Amino acid sequence: MSPRRDRIMSDALKEELAEELGVAEIVRREGWGGVSSRNCGNLVKLAIERAERALANEK
């Protein structure tokens, strides 16, 4: 078994993004496995947009 990789996104950030995307209730009820692939992709896209904005604000 391979060692567990460090997490890129904190659980708190994932929960915040899930709230913003309207899938937080699904996550609470069913876990992340209950979230559709499309919504998971949207969550990643939103996280990337936030990271890009944060980097732009650092300049």
C-alpha cells in the first residue's frame, strides 16, 4: 500500500466550497461519494479560481 499523500485542500475549504455549490447537504448525508462527478469537477474549478485570485492579490 502506498503512503497517504498530503492533502491539497483542507476539509474546511472543501466544506465551504460544497456550501457555495449547494451540495453540502449531500456530503453530510452520503459523504463525498454521493456527489456527482460534475459537481466534484465544479468544486475543483472553484478551488482553482480562488487560488488564482489569491495569487493575483499577492502581487
